[in-house]
Amino acid sequence: MCFVALILSYRASEKFLVSFFVLLIPFQIVDTRYATLNVVLAFLFSFFLYLRKSLTSIPLLPALAAILFCYFLSLTQVHPVQNLDHIYYLIALVSSFLSMALVYNFVLKLKSYEYFFNLVHVLNVLVLLYNVLQMWAGDQYSINLGGGISFSIVPARTGDDLRLAGPFGSTMPGLIAEYLVISILLICYDLICSQNKKKKPYLILLTLANLGCLIATGNRGGLIGLILFFAVFLMSMSNVLGVVRVIKLLASSLVLFVVAAVIVVNYTSYNRLFDRLEGTEIEGGVPDTRSKTWPAAIKLFEEKPLLGHGPRLNLFMEKEMDIPDHTVMDPPPHNLYLFILCTVGLVGLSAYVIFFLAMLSRVGSAIKGETGDVYLDNFPKLATLLILYFLFDQIKIEYLRYTATDYWQYAYMLFGFLLALSDKKKLMLGNRQNSIDSRFGSAALA
């Protein structure tokens, strides 16, 4: 496999390599305690594309470097015997930064922006198929196809907490719910902007499937986030849609949700979402499922507030043996911001805040102006919305757990896509202004 990967990296086109990498992100063909195959491929593809001068820039490099520097600072807080486990974490983190660079450089050179939307939709189809297989397999760790052929699979949550967990190497319904909401918003944007009428029925069916899987996750925060941000999405696109089409989209979306709910509730066992919504309780201003984890995380943060306890909270073999100077936290806080405070402290959280503010500033600066391209003109609005949704949703889950390294790559791949198309719009506006200035200069000279 290493030999094949090397040959591919050296000979295959950038389009093939990036497309292959994006489609592989959620799936762990090789998964070890050290890294997944996807981590290795991120380094391998980046290295060879850099040699071929296809990878020429890393977006927001100073902010990413600051985050990495904070992680190295936090290493000073751990016992030397833990260093290897933490270094594996940092290697995976750098691979996610490289996935952002791979996609950013590729999309910036694309002539047809719709290609990457289609690629993301194909990825979505693969994830949905995986979800169906997971519902079929239940608590099994593999699916037997007969004839001695089988493949491993991340099991769904079972027992009294029967919920879809999805791929990405993690049994966290919150992560797959977040992915599904992002996918729905991307599909809706493509539905509005695409001139290809033939693919619109497929996008509607894809939306229905995503809604069904979202219900199957039983994730309350995912549904609330979808309702809030879909409403904001429609308002942001009102300049393209108009009032009548906004009302039609709202009505058709409600119909799709009802159909998805009827199918999931009546024909699957993954029907706990509405029961969980009905039984939601707030304890001291905190949702019932976070009433113990958030206070425990705050207490852990108070022990080392500046640099935290080190990059990882959960170390390899910590349940089988005592690891010197390691505080076991099980379960994790289920909150990205508390997770960052516990691992890299206030210094690390500051670096992440700078990164996300820099990204919001960069895509936000591209909102104004028109190029005449429907995809490009409104995309910075979508990019801003998706980043804000990601930050909102991470209040209830943390994507930075070591078991979810493939989701890191998906998140940063998405960031690379959002930055690239936003920058593409600014480049086109800049080129148009230069062309106008040049014509006026020539006329004045004449």
C-alpha cells in the first residue's frame, strides 16, 4: 500500500490526488494507535505536490503556526513518559492543517467551482451508505459479506442509547450530526445556485437522506442548529431567492423533514430524537447530559489554567495501567472550548480564537461586490454561516478528541474550501478593477 501510494503521489494528477483524499477522509482503511492511513496520505500527497509546485501556499499559516506552538508549550506540562502519545496527536493535527492546504490550492485553480460541490456530494453519498450499513450492523464491529469476506465498521450506539454514530472513527453522534447539517446547507446552496436542472432531483433526495440520518443520530443540538442556521441561510440568500421562493423552500423543507421523520420513526430502531427532545432538562443552566462533564472540566482547567494538561486528555492504555502524572478524564467535557482549556489552557484557546477570527475576517471581506457569477457572489455568506455554525455546534461536542482525527481532516478540508472560493471572488473582483483602471488609464493617455 505504501508503494502504491508513493507511485500515485509521484505520477497522478493533482485533481485525482485531492479528489481521492477527500473521498477517503471519513473512512479508516488502516487505523492504528499511531495514526490512520489518511494522516500518512496527507503528508505524502502534500510533499509530492509541493515538489511539483502544485502546493504553493498554506492559508492562515501564522495562525496555524501559533496553534501548533501552543501545543508544544503544553508538552512542558506532561510527564516525559507521555511524550509519544502527545506527539502522535500533534502529527495528526498537522495532517489536518495539510488537508486544508491541499484543498485550498486545488480549489483556487479550479475553473469549474461546481466540481468541488459535486465531489462533496459524492462524499456525502458514501457517508450515507456507511450510515445505512451501520444501522444494519448495530453493535457489531464488522459486516460479513459471505465467502469469507468481511470489513470492519464503527458500531452504532446500542442498548438504551440506540443512536447512529456514523464514520470518522468515532462513536460520537454529535460529530456525524454536525457533518449532516453542514452537508444539508451545502446541498441547499448548490440547489439555489446550480443551473443544471437534471441534478436538482438528486440533491432533493440527498437532502431527504441527510435529514433521516440526522434524526437517527438522536442529537438534539444538531436539529436545533439546523433549524436556526437554515433560517439564517434563507435570509442571507433572499437577494437571490425573493420572498416567494423563500416561503416555498421553507414549506418544502418542512415536508422533507416530516417524510424523513416518518420513515425513521416507523421503519428503524433509531427513533429516540423526539423522546430525547421531550425529556430534555436543564440543571443549573446546563443541559442534563452536560451537568457533570462541564463542571468536571472546569475543575480540571483550574488546576493548570495557563498551558493546560497537555495536547491529549485520553492516553493509550490509561484504563489498563497507571500513567505517571496523568489525570484521567472520562468522559471528555463534550464542549470544544472546555476541551481546549483543559488541554492547552488559556494560551491555546487564544490561538484558536485568533485562527477563527482570521478565517471569519477573510471570508467576510469577500461578501461585498459582484462578479456576475452566482456561485461566487453569494459563497462568502455561506462560508461565514458554516464557520459560525461550526463554532456554535462545538458548544456541545469537541472535534479535537484523538479518536476523531479523520473528522479534523474533514473540518480543515472544509475550511480550505471556504477560504479558497472566498479568495477566488476577491481575486476576480481585483482583476476586474485593474482591468477597468487600465482602460481608463489608456483612454486618458490617448
